[in-house]
Amino acid sequence: MNSETENIIQSEPNKVRQPRDYSFIRNNHYGNIIIKATPRLNKVDQPEKARYFKTFYYCGKQLGVNQGIVKYSCDGTNKCYGGKSKIDKTLWNFKYVNDIPVEQIEIKPKKVKPIKVKSKETTNESS
């Protein structure tokens, strides 16, 4: 073999892939941040109230906007200022809010699991 190719083969280290940290996705579901969603109004539309959400996930789910777009527009990164709903095509602006009464915040309802009842059937079979 050529000495240059031997040096290249020997110098390549074994690449070990490190696992990525996706904890930020989990934090989108459970957050202590309050998000204010206000619709952008056209001349034809009637004014709507602002809606308040506790997590990026629930905000995106209710309005039909990607939760990444909600986060980008709240942070102001990537020149993103709002999102368009997939459900009714309305345009929404998002921002962080600190002082809001608890009654106005929309919270994801918890699923209630049905209670399993074990029935005791006594069968007395005499042989």
C-alpha cells in the first residue's frame, strides 16, 4: 500500500455518536410560562379576545399552530413573529406574559381514567 493511504486509514478515529438531549421537547409539554395568543385582525374580522395558555404544546394544539412556531415567535428568533392556524387560517401573534389571573389561563384538561371493578363470581360446583 501507499504510505499516504496507510496514514489516512490509521488516523481516522472510531466515531462514537453521543445521544442528543431532547429535554427541551419535554419542557414544551410541562411549563411554567404563560403564553398570550392574540389574533392579527384584518379589516373584515371582528376583534377577538386574547387567549392565554400554560404550555407551548397546548397552545399549538388548541390553535392549530406548530408549537415550534409558537416558541420561535415568543422568543423572537429566526425572524418569526406569529403563526397561521391550520384549522381556520387565522394569523396569531404570541408572546410571554407574567401577570395574568389564573381564571383566564386555558389548561389542558386531565383525562379521568375509569375505575376498574373486579367482580367476584362464586361458583360452587359440586362434583
